[in-house]
Amino acid sequence: MCTFRFSNENFLVIYIIRFKSDEERTPVYRIVEETFPPLLNIFSRLVQIPNPTLEVADLIKLICKIFWSSIYLEIPKQLFDANVFNAWMMLFLNILERPVPLEGQPSDPELRKAWGWWKVKKWTVHILNRLYTRFGDLKLQNPENRAFAQMFQKNYAGKILECHLNLLNVIRTGGYLPDRVINLVLQYLSNSISKNSMYNLLQPRLDVLLFEIVFPLMCFNDNDLKLWDEDPHEYVRKGYDIIEDLYSPRTASMDFVSELVRKRGKENLHKFIQFIVEIFKRYDEAPVEYKPYRQKDGALLAIGALCDRLKQTEPYKSELERMLVQHVFPEFSSPVGHLRAKAAWVAGQYAHINFSDSNNFRKALHSVVAGMRDPELPVRVDSVFALRSFVEACRDLNEIRPILPQLLDEFFKLMNEVENEDLVFTLETIVDKFGEEMAPYALGLCQNLAAAFWRCMNTAEADDDADDPGALAAVGCLRAISTILESVSRLPHLFVQVEPTLLPIMRRMLTTDGQEVFEEVLEIVSYMTFFAPTISLDMWSLWPLMMEALSEWAIDFFSNILVPLDNYISRGTAHFLTCKEPDYQQSLWNMIAAIMADKNMEDSDIEPAPKLIQVVFQNCRGQVDQWVEPYLRISVERLHRAEKSYLKCLLIQVIADALYYNAAFTLSILQKLGVATEIFNLWFQMLQQVKKSGVRANFKREHDKKVCCLGLTSLLTLTAEQLPGEALGRVFRATLDLLVAYKEQLYVTKF
């Protein structure tokens, strides 16, 4: 019990600070120095126990996790001692080589993979993989680590490779290995392919590994069939979940084959393709009841996984269309569901090739569309994903245009069944491709996407899981709504139609409930306030929500909030100026004043604030006299503290816009504040500053130059008493220089 507590406390401390900087990890090195010698002694004694119990496995696992956490970022210097490191490595290799006890293994697959001794095996492989990632490539080593890396490669890397191959051989003989262990072992082997010394060790056993272990892992299996039949939704989720890929032997097998072909294609691509061709041949020749359906599935997966290489490599590149017609397209009508799904997936991988016969592209497209009505859910899902590639590749939209309504119907039926971000990507692709032609469907699309969004949010809230696919799909729904709004942006009447559907989403998600989707919701608000014929009172009701969010938790989204606020002021100026319940002018001042006065905020964080002041001065000329002095005062105060040149430019532009608003009034306020001379001297100085290259250092954008010109030319209207001759000359010269620079910039932009 004492040993367990000692190990557990070690693990907690090391685990917590494993990601810290080198300086912050100093406690780790102290702990390693003090505790690893007795821990190694305990580890050695535990490994030597004959017929060890499950409690021993738990202790060994804990020691492994402590070791893994201590080496995650950097190897503690104590482990650079060859004798100390060797003592640890001998124990890890012992655990890796020794078979897991048969007695006591649970029969239930879920319990079995979590069984203590398999956990020990997993953590051992984790450690050895981490060491190999860290020290397996001499080119990546610092000079101080190079000798250690050479020692690791010479003494251990090859031995680990051999142990890993022996471990995988268990599968070949019908034995059991947990998915995560298989995945980790294959990662090690994939990382070994590019290194000559390791590849030479791998080569004698490569054919057995490739054709008898890796390829069978790529094939459809009993577990797949069980999940397909009993829980097709889970089958789909696992197939498209990147977290599942971390544990998937199939994904690791695909990665191994891809890496082998990429790094050692000259020796391996031809023989692997020949192997696949033989499977196709056996499949075609076998009677229906004896066809190797599962092997055909694996062969199609391999062809899809290697698509990038095959598209670029002769003679395969020239044969791709024929291969699709002979071996992929027939499976669209296969009696076996998983082959119909795989045919759709592979067709999507190759949708962008140049079809010599356009009928073949057309046949594949229509087969994929038909797959969206398949009785099997996974086939429908794979068909929708494949459709995205065909829509992107389609040169003649008349192929899709007649079936667009039916296609959208099938799409939304599927969205009602499955919450998946990738589904929405397909819809976005269709909307992008057809643009304004989507107008007749815009309202229906937004209604369906809004309904899907609420379903996804409810699922995400129920699961309370940050990686939940429902949460990702919810983001996808909002992004798709934005894509639709952009596609119909020249049809303002449609924005009036979709507003009632989107308002509940905007209202709810502009509160703390929408922190995960806040950026996407603000984009929708921006579209609605910019493209609608007018900004409705319902849309104005969102202003206080954004202000509250900004003051309480959403300061990181200030630049996103700037866009709709600009729209409200510039497109709804009359309402902004006249409404007193709520008082929009006062709420804007309260927000800007608080942010500009906050000494804890970086210059870059407050940039939207002066931009909003400019919007007010530009759009409300002659109507906000009471706000000119307050806004000028806080701008000048912030200018005195500003360090970054861009913020200084923005604050000077506030003054330029104030001059454009009312030059005499602004000049009198600057004189009242006692800063007029200082401000103009700074302004002219900034206008003259250039970089070493001769390029203007400030006011670089066309917009910046225009604003400065407007402000300076406004001064030219003042009387001689208000603007003495000397000052007038400086203003005139600066304006002329700006206009020349602006004209040159326009010319460069145009040509």
C-alpha cells in the first residue's frame, strides 16, 4: 500500500506539470532525481514476481505512466546516464516480450481491452514509441542529445522493432491484441519506414506484415458487421470520428500502407497493387455465395487510401478510369451494404480525375445520388460525403440542376438522422457552386439548418462532451447558414423571409449559452444587418445582448462584434440617433469609454473601439455634437499611452473624422484640451515617417489615406483666424502628398 501511495503521488505531480516550460519543469527533475532510483528498484522487483496478480499489473502500469509523463517533453538528465537508462529499458523490453497471462482475462471485449495486463502492455508501447519519436531521427537532434540518440538507435530501436513485429504476429495466428496496442505498434513501424537502418530490419518480414497482418486489418470484419447491423449510427460515428482514429487499427494500417508507398514506393507500390488486382480478380471469378466480400472491401479501402499517389504515378494514372468502371462502379448495386458504401467513398476519392468518357462521370454521380436513398444508413452517409467531391468536380451543372430539389430533400432527411459536421460541408459546397440559383430554396434550407442546429445543441448539452459530434455539427449548421446568406446577398427580400427563423438562434447564442458558436452567430448577424433592406426592430433587440457579452466575457470577439455594430450605425442611423429606450448612443459610449480607459488592455485588443468612433463621426455628421468632445478626450488620452503604430494611426484617424464631422468645432475642442499643436505635429510627423525601404510607415491602407485626406481638406475651409497661414501651408502640403500616394496605390492595386 505504501508503494502504491508513493507511486501515485509521484504520478500526480509529474502528470500535472508534464506540459510546462523547461523552467517550470524543474520540480519534475528534482522528483526524478530523488524518487526514480527507488522506483526503479520497485519496478524491477515487481517484474520478477512469478505468477503476478492483477494488483501487480496496476502497480506496474502506474510506474509506466510516471515514466511516460516524465519524458513527455524532455528526458530528465538522470536518464541520460547509460546504465540507468539501460536498467529501465531492459524492464520495458521484458514486459513487451513476455506474453500477457491467459488466466483471468475477461471474455467481454470492452472489459478485456481495459484489463490490467493489457494496460501495462499499452503503456509500455506508449513509452517506447515516445522515445523513438524523440530519438529515432539523428537529423532532428540537438548537439547535446546526439550521442544519446545514437546510443538509443544502436542498442534499442531495432530491438523494439523486432518485439513489435512479434507482438503483431499474434494477430496473424488468431490471437488477441487490443486495438490501441495494434495502433501504437503500427505507428512505430510507420515511423521506421523512412530510416534506412530500420527499414533494412523490417524488409525481410515486410511481405508477411503487409499481406498477412496489415491488409487483413483493413478489411471489413465481424465487429464491423455487428455494429453495422445493431447500431448503424455508432458505425457512422466511429467511421468519421478523428478521436477514434487514434485507437483504430484500420486507420493505422492505412497510414502504414500510405507511408510505405510514399517513402518506399519503388520497391513496394507495384507488388501491393498486384496483390489488390489479384483480390479483384478472385472476387470477379467467384460465384456469388463465395465472393470474398470483406477482402474486396479492404482492397477498395486501399485503392482509396492511395488515391493521391495513384493519380500521379504511371502506369496506374492512365488506368484509373478503367479500374473504377470495372471494379468500383459495379459495387454500387452490390447485395452487400458495406461494399455499396465503400464504392461511394472510393468514387468520391477519384471524382476529380479526367474522365475520358463523360458518361462514366455521369454514371458515378447518379449512382452516388441514388446511394442517398439506400436503405442502409452508412451507405447514405458515405454517398453524401462522396457527393461533395462530385459537385466540386462537376463542370456542367446541368448534370445536377434537374435533381437539385430531390437532392436537397434527401440531404435534409439524412441530417435529421445523423449529426455530422461533414454532412454540412457537402451542403456548403452545393450552395457555393449554385450561388443565387439557391434562392428558391434559401428559406427551406435555413429552416432545415436551424432545426438541425437546435437538435445538435440539445444533443451536445445532454452529452456535456467538448468533442461531441453534435457540437461540431451545430457549428457546421451555422456556417452553412452564413454560406446561404452570402450566396443570396443580392436578393435582400430573402433576408426578410429568413429573419424569423434565425432570430431565436441569434438571441439565444449571443448570450453565454452561445460561447462555443459566438463567432459563427456574429457572422450571421453581420449578414442580416448588412444585406436586409432595413434593420428591423427585432434585429435591433440584439444590440444590448452584444454589448452585455462584450462587457462581461466576449472581449476576445471585439473585432467580430465591430462588424454588426458598424452595420447598425451606418445602415440604421436614424434609429441609432433617435431611440432612447434603449439609448444606443449612451450604451456605445459606455462600452468604448470603458475599453479605451482600461490600462490592462493591449493596444491590439482595443483597435475596434476607435474604428467605431469613426463610424459614428462619418455617419452622424451634425447630429452628435454632444459626443464629439468626450470621444476626442478619450482618444487623445489613449494616444498618449499607445505604443503600437497601428493604434496611433487609428486614433489620429478619429481626429481626422472629427474634423470631417465639423472642423471648426473639433479644432476648438482640441485647443480647449490644450493638445492641438501636439496632435498636429504628431500627425504630420507620422505622415512623413518611412521605413528603410522607403515605404510609408503609417497610414498604409487606401482607407487610411482617404480618412486623413478628408480630415485635412476639412481644415482648408477654416478662416485665417482659425487656421494661420503657416499651418495652412503644412496642411496643404500634407494633403497633396497624401493624394499623390493614394493615386499611386490605386494604380498599383488596379494593375
